[in-house]
Amino acid sequence: MTNCLEDSVSGANLTYSLQGQIFSRARLGPVAFADLRRITRGGTYLVAGRRRHARAAKDFPLAHALFALATFVAVCGKVLAQTPDTKLDFARQFDMGAGRKLFLECRGAAPAGYPTVVLISGYYGSSDSWTEREPLELSPLAVGPAVLPGLARENRVCAYDRPGTMRAMADAPLTDRSTPVAQPRTVRDLVSELHGLLSAAQVPTPYVLVGHSLGGLIALLYARTYSSDVRGIVFVDALSPTLPIQLGALWPLYLRVLNPPLQDQPVPSLRQPESERVDIDASIDQVRQALPLPPMPLAVLTKTEPFQLQPGSLPAGITSESWAAIDTAFGNAQRYFVELVPTTPQVFATGSAHNIQLSQPDLVINATRLVISRTAAASTNNR
């Protein structure tokens, strides 16, 4: 059986920080340090939640980390021992009725009772950011494989193209794999669409949702709408419903960046009327009015580098100072996700800008595995 632990860690001076405490290989021993290094690769691991949990982490510095690691390691050996059945893999369109088709790709196989991972792209993004190796080559430090094939080694994983989103290829054309629809739409529309697609494709529940940017907002509303189908969520630098409050008077300026007039879109393909458009204000109201999120394992990945914009792409009236304030507020608003469920870890993807799934796909993979392991532990404890 493949050993899912690293047998050794080179460099005795390697350290990690947990709740302000420093852990070295010499202090933890090679096995425990290898576990901590595997989970926290690419960022600082912060165990967040209620104040009493922070005190517990201080008194017992490995308690939270090793709880997750223990369940992860216990599951890892069993999962890796299985060979995925590639006969289950597919990448094709599904009939949604009324002449519409949606593209869905699924790979891998999960042990009985384990969740299916559903990857949800950010604004304007097709499934390519999860599936293709080529976009990773734009990030010289990225450690592949891409998220979907990486997770598919141990789990059942699916990703799809929302209508009007861009392919990761020359000139960034709109996807032709999903039928165009009238725009704009709301997050509620996108949740209903995803639920219909997963049902049409007979993708088995339960799900662990992984949402990047706008995809995080979709994942949150999906879990609140279809709570019995969802066991966990990974928020990848997600758009927080508290961002309008964080930004205050800057919120309208930010909306102008997200939804400029079609003729002002920096990417030519997005100037087409069928390109994706989302009513962000209405969508955030829908999330606020939804039922509460049931307790479930979560993980939050947050960028450390500023948003990357094309030179001269800031709309008139937005200064570099106001854009920097928007960038800071976006990061601060991530606390909303951390505080949804006690003991939710927040991992700062050191060196990554907004597209963490491209710059550090291995970090997204390991965060997802952590959530999966916690869902397995929760299921066992509830028996």
C-alpha cells in the first residue's frame, strides 16, 4: 500500500507557525512534523473559531492540528490503496430541457459513503481552471497537477461550465460546451442550475463543495438551500456576503469593476451579450435571506497578494488608493466564512493572488482532503 505520509523532511530548520507558536522538526519529531508540513504546505495554518478554541490551541498547541491530521492520515492509507476506476470518468453535455445543455466533467472514484467533490468556478470562469494543466504554467511556482485530476486520484470529483464563461485557451473564447442563456442572472439561478445538472447527471450525494470567488457564494447558498446534500465546503478566496458592509461607500466602485458596461470589458469575449453577468447585489440579498448553514466542516483559503488587474483596466474614478482599500476589505471579509462554524481553519496562501487554484493547486487539494476527512470523522462519531 502506498504510504500517504512523507517518510522524512529534509532541512532540520524548517518550521511552521500555529496560533503564534513555532513548531520545528526537532520539536515534533519527523512523523508529526511531516503531517503538519503536508497539511499546511504553501501557507500558515491558523486554527480559528471561538475564543475558547484559541485558548485551547495555546494550552495544547497540537490539539486542533493533530485532530484533523489524525483523521486525514487514518483515511489516507485506505483511500490511496484503491485504484480509481477510469470507466466512471466522463466529460460531456447533459440535457437540461428547453433546448439547453450543460457541460460536466467527472473523474475518479470514492470509497463507499464518501462525498463527491463539486468544483465551482469564479466569475466568468469555466471548469478549465480546475481541470487543465496549461493555466498552471502561468504561475512558475505552481505545484501540479490541477485540482480536479489531483483530487480524482482518491475521490470522485466533478466540475462544470456555467453558460457565458471563458475557456482557458487563446483569446479566452466563451465556452461552447454549455448553451448560452439570457443574462444577467442571480446566485439563486446558478444554484438551481447546478442542482439540476447534478440531478440530470445522477451525481451521487453527499457533496463537498469547493468554490472559488463567486463560486464560494454559490456554494454557500447551495448548502443553505440543499443542506441534506452537502457535507462540507472549501472557500477559495471567496466573495463574502459581508463585503458591501466592509466596503461602505466603496462598494459601488467595486461593482463597477465586477460588472462594467459590456463595451468596457477588458476581455473581448466578455463584450458579447451572452457572456456571464451576475446581479451581485440581488445575489448577496438572497444569501442573507437564506436558511442558516447547518454545522459542517469548512476550510477557508485566503490570498496574501493584491488583485492582479490589467494595466489601465481600473474604471474612471477608482484610484490606486481606493483599489488598495477594496483589496484589503476583500481579505478582511473572509472572516465571515471562518466564523460560520467553530474550529474552521483559515489558510493564508502565501504568495498567491486571487486564483489560488492556479498558483497553489496542491493547497486547494489538501484543504479539500482535510474537509473530506472531517466529514468522515463526523459521520463515524454520529453512528
